[in-house]
Amino acid sequence: MKRIKLLLPITIIALVISISSCGFGDSNSKKLSLAKETITAFINADKAIPKTDIEVLSVSLVDDSTYKAVHTFTNTILKREMRIERMYFLVSDLHKCKKKKDLNVEMKSDGVWVATKK
């Protein structure tokens, strides 16, 4: 009986922790999904480079409102596929991009990704 009394609080604590961590995972997943939507919209709205076939390959959380993303597109002027890795700085509710910073810009040449000069 003493053993059951000792195990019961430990079991309850373990259950509470596991339920709590599941909830936080959903929250992070929702934030990541919202950030990806915002970044995709930002890329589509940027008319500096005429582009088609835009695809966001990855988005990862850096901190609460900063995300690193990699996307590809076809530059319609150069008729080449481009791949850009960027930091995106979003507003706190993740619905708007304040600024971006290019980390790596590459162009596909003969099937190989080649870094471009900044």
C-alpha cells in the first residue's frame, strides 16, 4: 500500500508533464506554420526579381520572431533556378515581415548549385 501511495504522485506528475509538452509542441508547430505562410507571402509579394515556381523548402525557428528559411524559384530574366537562404525578422504576432537578410544565394548552373557573389 505504501508503494502505491509513493508511485501515484510520481505517475500524476509524469502524466501532467507529458500532456503539457504535447500542448507546447502544437503551439510551436502552429507558429512555424504561420511563419511559413508569412514568409511565403513576403516572397511572392517581392517584385524586385521576376520569378516563377517559388517553393519554400524549409523554415526553422531561430528565436520568437526570427526564422531561417530556404526557398527556390526560377529567375525569369536569367532563366535560371535560384536558391536563397535567408533570415526573416517577423513582427511578434508573425503576420508581417519587418526585414530580411540574405545568408546564401545560389544559382543552378549545369545541374550544380553555385554560390553567387554578394
